[in-house]
Amino acid sequence: MAGLDEETQKKAVMEAMRVLAEGDHNTSPAVIATKAIRASEKFYPGIDPFGGIKWETTVEALAMYEHIKSGVMDDLSGMKLVERIRHCAKLAAAGNIIDFGVSSEFDLEGTLQETLKGELAVDKSEDLYQALASSDTFLLISDNAGEIVFDRFLLDEAVRLGNEVYVSVKSGGILNDAIFEDAVRAGIREPLKIIETGSSSLGLILDECTGEFKEVFERAGVVLSKGQANYETLDDASRSVFFILRAKCPILAGYMGVPTAASVLMHHNPG
């Protein structure tokens, strides 16, 4: 994808394998994978191999958003507040299927229909509603480009409930994770605020983040994390964090006690 010749590809793979072999296997998979990817990146400096795909998936997601928006708004208008949050969480979970770190093939429309008809395998919608209703600041830690389009329904709900809303993005490209330009293309604009983490890691490695991001992370009344890598790096956070994701990995699904490919809205609350 980066346009390397076969011999250079081999060198990049060997360097990544060396880092994997020598790394600390007691840390999260997202951290291990980040180190391996960074080791190979020196063979294609300044190139974003996923740039074109991120553009294409955002265009596809925006077309789907416009196709379903009026129907979604009609559905939401007849729902109680908690049900609105649940419905928007399902849409956000369905968007998490856009993940080229797992598979290059996915059925976005089919996943949306399936997720909206089904139930969340873990459903903390009531907790999330209560938290948003009593909060004044909401931070969404975004995951993949394109996926952010389907987070917009939930972001709008947070605004309606009186929150100042931040959407975090990576400060550099890694796989198809969203960066600033991807969020702008996805339609994230005022009153929503885009904030960069300062890091280009998979997941969220707080030690690599800027002071500005960490300040928002700590003071936000509600933090919601999207996707599996963010879950892997934040499931032991010192503060309350909500998680929306599809459990794509059988090992992680087993850890959560849900079927593979299940959609979940979890709440980590250390007390």
C-alpha cells in the first residue's frame, strides 16, 4: 500500500517482527502493534498508505449518512431520552465496522441495519444518559476515519443535553485511524471542537499525549472511547470511561463475555 518494492517490503516486515519478538508482551496489543508499525514506517517516511482508503470510506459513510439521516431523525423524535442515546450508540457501534486494521472488506449498510434491529450485548445507555444529562463537557475519543460520520448522531445528542463537545483525533497517521483532516471531511464542525491527542499510536497512550489533551481528558464530565484499540489502552483508566465498539477479536470478546462481532456500550467506573 505504501508503494514499496518487494525487497524493501521484506526489510520492513523483518524490522516489525524484530520489535514484536523483543517487545513487552505483558502490555496491551495496541501498544505492541504501535511499536511494530512505527518500526516499519522508516522504510516509507512521509507516506500515509491508508490516505486514499480513508478518503474513500469517508465519502461512502457520508453518502450513507445522508441516506439514513431523515429516517433516523424521525425515529429519534418518537423516543424517550434514554432510548435516543441507545439508538445513537447503536449507530456509532455499527460505524466501528470500518476498520482496515482487521479487514479490508465489510458491509456497512448491512451492519447498520443489523445493529439497529438487534440489541447491544452490553447496554449502559441509562448510565450514559444520566452522565451526559449531568455533565457540561463531553469528550469522544474517535477511532477510524469514516466511522466518525456515524458518531455524529451521538455527538448531536450530547450537544442537545447542554455539553461542550470535543472530538479527539490522532496527530499522525497510523492504519486508518482518524486525523484532523478526516474529522473535518466527516462533517465535524462548530459547535463541536476537534482536538489532537499529540500521539500517533493505536489506542490512546496517555503518556504520549499533549498537556492540552490530558487536561480535557481529565476535566470532561463524560469521556466516551470508540473502538477496540482504545478499549485495550483505557480499560484500566483512573477515571470513568464509556466504551462503544464491536468486539471483532474472539479473545477480547471472550474477555468481555460477549459473542464475536457483538456491539457493546460499556462503562468502566473505578469508583
